Amino acid sequence: MEEASPDTAPSSFAYRLRRDASGVTDVLRSLWQRRLVRWGAIVLGAFLTACLLFWLIFARGLPDAATLLEYEPPLPTIVRDINGQPVHSYARERRVQLQYSDYPPLLIRAYLAAEDKTFFEHHGVDIPGFAGAVVDYASKLGSGQRARGGSTITQQVAKNLLIGDEYSPTRKVKEMILAYRMENVLSKQQILELYFNQIFLGRNAYGVQAAARAYFNKDVADLALHEMAYLSILPKGPANYRPESESGMARALDRRNWALGEMVKSGWITPAQRDAAAALPLGTVATHSSSFDARAGGYYMEEVRRRLIGLFGEKAEDGPNSVYAGGLWVRSPYDPVVQDSTASALRNGLLRFDAGRGWSGPVAKIKIDNGWERELAASYIDVDYAEWRVAVIISRTSSEAQIGFADGSTGTLPAAQAQMAYRKSGGPAFSAMKPGDLIVVARNGANWALRNIPEVSGGMVVEEVHSGRIRAMQGGFDARLSSYNRATQAMRQPGSTIKPFVYAAALDSGMTPASIIVDGPLCVYQGAGLGQKCFRNFSGGSAGPQTMRWGVEQSRNLMTVRAASQTGMEKVVRTIKGMGIGDYQPYLSFALGAGDTTVEKMVNAYAALANQGRQFPSKVMDYVQDRRGK
């Protein structure tokens, strides 16, 4: 029997493939000739192309809705004092985070009536509402007018937290996609909780609880029906319903009553409840009284803020525990009673030193062309001492000046009450005043009298010697006049306050309080360029051989320099550095306080002396907790 050639098998297989492929092509060609198949293929291709384009334009790059499960709104940092009482906050947005269960059911229904009646029925998108928004957008296209939103609460959360507030038709579609995805990830209650904690409602209030305090000075649990209805209309545009203006008040009342009517239509309140609430005035407070005293611990709290920023950052982009968004809880050793005493002691001392030296001039200047009230309020310059107040010179005649205050009130400053000498010219202070000058005055009968802020300032720190905790800090006359903290930022020569640490180095080197040190002339040759340096006592004289104890008590310069010379300046500056005062070169002049340091460093070093030589780092914070208390 003949066997087939091996070369014939592949060629036969290839022939069959070509024949089969040709058959498939013939079948497809035959099907394509049919109109129904051809149109079906075209429709399918168009559909797939449209899906691809829709994904490219709208869905590609959208954020993951699941990230909202871990979303944390920006919260202020709260500082507590030594007694555990909140005394200060660092915030750029007024916000209080609550859970869904903390919001009264009637308040929730007020927002649903005003914003999204079918919230618990739809899956993120209200189709009839969206269709109406599309029609409204088409009617206003090219007119420059903004079309109505038509967004559900879910869509508003998607806009505020995920995609931003860009006004465009593509944003609306993106909102819808994200809203649908959110409904698959979050429960309705979780979505409402995000909404109530995030929505901006005017007066720098973010969230319903913050708005309740800003407009009514109440918590959400204490709101009345008419107050709930007013808050529910604010998401559409808080500026439209500002109660400060007559037109805003009228619009607010009209819209509030509309919201009450919508609640009746939904069966959530009775007509009698609506009529009773609609008969009430708006009831908003003029200004929200903060739970914190803005005057409390100005320099101290600013120092806490600076150190927190150094540790955790300032903005949300800097990390989860940033000062202005992380919701930190700070426990500090700040003592309000000690702080008040510290501020009074420093101010009184500065005033005594400055007494009789004349007027140092205006504390600042503002432009009054566009309205002095707004300019003065925007300056944030104030003083918290006795009954003193900051005022602006509005106008001046030869006999009196009209002055204005931050609250909009005015008064009169007679020339006779501003006759102290002006330091720069020697003439009366009244003659040097000009419109726009900010001055400090105090009540004098029916009029006002000029007062002077000391030109020379200072710093003061009160520290627990056994722990290093700073109980009080005053870095100047008033933090609202100058935020520069002379207790922690100003590098100044310590002068004679450095002497105990020179003697501490001498004691470590074998000397005793009974050691005899000569209080006599001492000169040091500094080289050909500088020549000879001779030290002297403040009084100019000398007392001869004396004990170290006497030299410390009398603060004798010559004895201090001689003790440093005998001990060795290398040891002296090592001791000074070890106490945290400063890092100096081994020159004798540093033994008399020629170096630079701060009040805080010197106080901490003296605390170690009072604590038997044991030193603790100075601190303005005991501990810091995140928003969860960790």
C-alpha cells in the first residue's frame, strides 16, 4: 500500500481552512444583504459607541463613592484649660458634627419638604425633577440666567463632597451617576447625616447644628418648628434670605411659610401647626455669641496654635490631624485666673514705666473714605484693659474731635482731654491727630479722654517648676494690638539674669557659697585689634574680697566675671547651653548676659533652680487627641 506523502497533509488542512473561512464569509455576506440584520448591526454599533462616549465624557475618572464611608468633615481644633473647660477654638469653618440620630425627626422632615420630598423613594435621582430642570435649562440657555437645580439631596452630597460646584450640564450628569452609586454604598440615613453635617447655610455655618447656633443660638434639639422651617430653606442660597436686610427678611418669611406649607402637603404637620408657626417672626439673633471668650489668653493661644501647626500642619492637605480641619482636642495647662493676674501685672508695670513720657502716637491708621465703620471692624484692632477702647478719628476741629467705635457708635474727644505731649514733636497730642488715626480712649463723664499704649513692651511667663507646665503667658500689652509674642519670639539679652548660672558652673567646679571672690577691677587683653577690655560694676565702685553668696545677692559684675574666669568660660557656656538658655561662645561678656535668649527659656532655666536642679521642658500642651479621642 502506498503511504501519503508527509507534505500533502498540511496543504490539505490549509485548503479546508480556506474553504471554511470562505463559507463563513459567504454566510455573513448573505446576512448583510438582509435589511433587518444590517439595521440591527448599525443600531448595535451606534449603541456601543454611545456607551463608550458617555463613559469617556461623564463616567471616566469619577471618584469612588465608597470613599464617603470614611469621609470626615473638617472640624475645628478645641483647646481646654487646666480645669478641662473649652476656652478657645481654631476654625475657618463653623461646624459641629452630629450623628443622624441627633437630628430631630421634624427637622429632617422640614429639609425633605424643602429639598427632596421623594428622598426615601428614589435611588439617588428624581427623574421628574430632573426632567423639569432640563426644560428650565433649555429655556434659559444663552440668557445668562442660572437654571433651577433639580438635584436630590444625594446629588447635592455628591456635588459638595466629590465633584465640586462647577456649573455645567456635564456636572449634573456626573452628579446623577455618583448619586446612583452612592445609593448602592450608603444607607439613606448615612447620606442624610453627611448632608446635615456638610451643607453651607450662611454666617460661616457649615452643617445644620452650626447654623442653629449661628441664627438662633440654640442646639438642633431645642429648635421650634418655625426655626426648623427657616433653616430648611437656606441650602438654596443663604444670601437670598439674610435677615439683616429688609428685603432679605421679607423673602425669608415668604420662603419659610412656603416650606411650612410643603410640610402640610406631605402630611408631616397639621394646618394648625403651620398657621401657628407662620404667625411667628423669624426670630434670628443679630450676632451669634460664641461659647469662647475671644479675649482669653491671646498670646498663650497663639503660641499653642503655632506649635500645633509645627506638629500637625495647618490645612487638611497637610494631614488628617491638621489644626483647622482635624478636629483636635488639646488639653493645656492654661489657667484663666493666673493668666488674668499675669496680664495685669505686666500691663501695670509697663504703664508705670511709661508714665510721664507723653503720647507715643496712634496705634494704627485706616482709610475712612469708604466708610470708617467697615474699615475699623475689619482691622480687628482692640484693647482689653480696664475700660479702654480703640477709636478712630473721624474729624477734628480746633476744640474737639469726633471719634467712632467698632460697634458703629460715636463720641467726642475734647482737646482738653488730649493735651499730653506728643513724643515726636513735643506739642500737644491733640494737634498731631488726623482723621483715620486709631487711638485709645477711656470714658470721662459724657466725653472721652486720650490714653496711651506704652511704647516699650515686654513678656512674662508663669511656669510650674515641678512639671514645666506653663500656666500663663503674656507677650505684650495686648495681642490684638500686636501679635508678636515677646515671651517666646523676641530674642533679647538676659543681662544679669544669667549670673546664677555662671555661679552654678562655679559650684559644679568646686567653689562654695562661702568661697572668697575679689570684687575688684578686672581687665582682659583681647588682642591687637580689640585691645584691652575692662569690666566694671553698675555702681562703678568695688568692695574687695567678698563671699560668693554676697556677690549673688548684690549682683556684682566684677565678682561674676572673676568667677567665670576662674571656672573657665568653656564650663560656663556648657552649663548655660545645658539649661536651654542658648549656645554661646566662651567669651567673658556672655557671663554678664551679652547673648540672646527668650523669656520662656529663662523662666524654664530658673524653674530648674527652684526644683533642686531637676529640669522639665516647658510646655503649653499636656496632650493632644484626635477627633476620636485617641
